[in-house]
Amino acid sequence: MSKTIFITGGAGFIGSALVRFLIKNTDNIIVNYDKLTYAGNLESLGCIDKDPRYHFIKGDICDQKQLGEAFNNFSPDIVMHLAAESHVDRSIDGPVDFIKTNIVGTYTLLEVAKKHYSSISNSQQKSFRFHHISTDEVYGDLGTTGLFTENTPYQPSSPYSASKASSDHLVRAWHRTYNLPIIITNCSNNYGPFHYPEKLIPLVILNALKGDPLPIYGNGKQIRDWLYVDDHVQALYKVVCEGGIGETYNIGGFNEKSNLEVVETICSILNKKIKNKPQNIAKFEQLITFVPDRPGHDVRYAIDASKIEKELKWKPENTFESGIEKTINWYINNVNWCDQVQESSDKTYNR
């Protein structure tokens, strides 16, 4: 049976991938509520924006009145909350937007959802879900061994991860105190098409194509678990349809790679694909540039995704090798999209 799914941040990287997946693969009605900040781009949704099941609302999750009107107009069966300020370096330079959006915005959305939940029929209440999409960064620095599980204590290191940890706690509190039926997922580093160019993988691909330096923080040995975005959104939909109320699920790609290894892999693939290299360089590795590390940079994140695999029978379809090949091909073929969204971007950031 078709449901109405209300998605916050549906014009962002993961959000737009989720919207595209839901329109193409389900019969649900999709409401995309997005403020269209620098990282939100409706061009990421050009392939589905004419579909009659797709609706877009430009709005701020901190605006309780507008949110309430949207809920009244569409009466959602499911809320999938992805709207967030998400870049660590920007949170270090200016934490206030992260506090407003990630904490106050989540509180505001929870209040509107709570009011909506109390007003709907018993049958609709039984299927209603508030799905909060979060990050593995709330767990902090893992160290050289072990994996993040759903029971790992929170130890956020940056203003970004602290704001996301706060939002996770708020969502759990609204479940415990007000019986709002919630689910939380914490994911590892996503990558893939339509990723805003300040992030490590698109930044490296685009800089390489232009012959610009490929900046790597510190020694480049920081390790992340990489998750292809299309695998992630399939997991999100599976969780919201089949996951247990009040449960948390970690979503990972089973692909631990150091930042240096990621950059070297991209360079190796580009060496084969690009015959006429910029600035007469022989190999793209020549562009690698080590820059001073950022404050409080976590050394390693790695997800234990055994719970979602065991309970919901999900695991990623893509290896890092298959995912990065698709990603590089997409950026090579969509340089114009990248140039448009990169005009206001600071090209020195990577996660």
C-alpha cells in the first residue's frame, strides 16, 4: 500500500539519492522539504521532479509554523529526517549553524511530528515512523582496533558530531517520554554521484581533472569506512519498513580505507581513464599535497553492521572498488553540474 513519506533534506547528497530511489522503485508519495542551503541542489532531482508522486517544499526545519502546515497538507505516514549541516570543517569554523539546524531543527521537527502523531487515527499510528538518519561520528575516535556497535558510548569530537549526537539523544527522548515511534540509523562515510564537491572523494576527482593539488590532512592515515550512497538509501528504506520501533541500526560499507589509500586509488583509476593529463603530469599521484591536520581530527571510524545484516538481511551490494569506479565515471561525465555547485565552495576542505 502506498504511503506518504516526508523527507527533510531531500535535495542534499544522501537525501536526493533517497528521493530518486523511492520514486523509481516504490509507489510511495514523496514530500521533499529542504531549505536549499549551499549543499542542497534541485538539479540532483531533475530526473524525477516531474513525477506526480513527487512534491517539493522549500522550507526550514526550524520553522515550526511552516512544518506544521506541511504536515497538515500531506499527513505523512513516515518521516525520514536527513536535513543537517554536515561538514566537519565548517562546524569548526562556525558552529552556530550546526547548533541551529541539527539540534534546534530536530527538536522543532520532533514537536511537529509528535503533534501530528497524536492527531491521526489508530491505524495510521500503527504504521507511523520517525526515522532519524545520523552518523558514525557521534561515537568519536575508535582507535586502531575494534568496531562501532549500536551500544558504543557517544564521544563526539567536533561541533558537527556533537550536534548530531545531541539530535540522536533528542529523538530517543521523544520516544521514551512521548512514545513517538522512532528509529535511528548511524552510517559511515557516504560517497557517490551528486556529492557536494567540498568532500574528499569529489574534491580529489575534480581537482585531479583540473590539475589542481589533491590536499590530504596530516599524514593521510586517518581511516574511514566507505559506503556507496545507493547502498545506503536501500538500507534506509529497509530499516524504516522493517526495523523495530526504538531501535538503532549501524549502516556500514565494510570498506575500511585510509584517506591516502582512497586518494591513491582515485589517482590510479584516473591514470587509466585520462590519456591527456593536465599540466603534462605523468601520473595524478604527483598532485598529492599534504596539508596541516585539522583540530581534533579522529583517526579511525569503522562500523559493525552485523545487526542490520542479521535482523533485516541487508548488506551493501558494492565493494569500494565497484563504487569508486561508478563515482569517478559520473564525475567525469558531469563536470558542468560540479562547476555550478562549486562556484561558492571552498576547495580546501576534506572530511
